[in-house]
Amino acid sequence: MSAQKPIEDMSFEEAIRELETVVTALDRGDVALEESIGLYERGAALKARCEAKLKEAEEKVAQITLDATGQATGTTPADGL
């Protein structure tokens, strides 16, 4: 994890992959205390990014409108999206 991409620029998939790497490194327990603290902080930020991206996706899905037969007919703009 040398050249770290800014978390706010990561897609959900990028953030979840890096979060898995962080958790694996912490689980191994073979990193120095200072590095563990840094990993934990980055992991917490990655988790928050994943949660935000999931919430965003859920809000978009909730805005899909259906016709009488249950077929998607379009989307309704979500507030703030």
C-alpha cells in the first residue's frame, strides 16, 4: 500500500479491495504499532467510503419507478443526487 489513492476518489470496488487488504494485514499482527494505527485509521475511512457508496446506490435504486406490471419505467431524481 505504498502509493495510496485518495479514498474520496475510490469506487466502491476499489475501497472494498483495499479494506480487505488492510483487515488482512491487521489480522496477521505482524506490523509495527505505528503502522497498525495508520492501517486502522485508513480502514475506518475505507469502511465509511464503502458505506456511503452503498447508501448512494440504495437511494438510486429506491428512486426507480415501476409501471402497473412492475416494469421499470424510469427514475425519479433523488434529492441531492
